[in-house]
Amino acid sequence: MLPTENRLRRNKDFSAVYQKGIRKNSSDLALRAMCHQQSPKLPLDKDNLEPHRPTRIGISISKKVSKGAVVRNRIKRQIRSALRQMLPCISRGWDLIIVVKPTAQKCNYDEFLQQLEKLLAQAEVLHGYSRGSLL
């Protein structure tokens, strides 16, 4: 599981990311991302001037991917595990939604990790990440 502070849960938060966020696609996953603008109320980090708001992540997977909940839950567990591994390298202050496409049934953990790395890099959400450091 992702830490509680890093979970995107409420429907209105999902809706805001879908409406205002940027979109990036790969063959089996899609990324919706929205950065929160700095507000005067949020303290700034001395090193990189990012807000202290944690990045929140949600996963959206429909029954189009698989009718079986077992398959959908396996995919979600693999994606959560990959995201947990990458979490220290993800910039703070983002709301992210990972949308799973029906072709994701054939993917394994390494393919999910590779596609998530590609999507997050395209959206400029990663900082200081190198794949070799995770293996």
C-alpha cells in the first residue's frame, strides 16, 4: 500500500485532475497529472522551493480491463508496488492518476515500472531518478 498521505481518495479530487490535469499515454497506461500552484499559506522547502504538500496518487481501472476482480486487483498491486518504489523520486505537490488500459492484462511488474518511469518523466514529475538505483 501507498502511505496514507500519498493516496488520492475523494471523487472531487479525481474530477479536478481529470478536468484540469495534463495527459500522457503509453501502450498500457495513461497518466493524468495536476500540479498544485504554490499558495502563500504553504511553507517553502529551502532546497528546491517546492510546497510541502505531498504527492497524491490514485489508480483507475475499469471492468473493461477484466471482468474479474482478481485480475484488476493484481494489476493495481503491481502498479502500487512500482509507485511505492519510485515515490522518493517523485516531485512533491502533484496529484496523479494512473489509468489502466485493457491491454495491461499481459504486462508484468517490470513492464509497469518501465511505463510508469516513462510517463512520469514525460510529465516532468520525476527528479533524481535513475532506474539502476532501484534495481
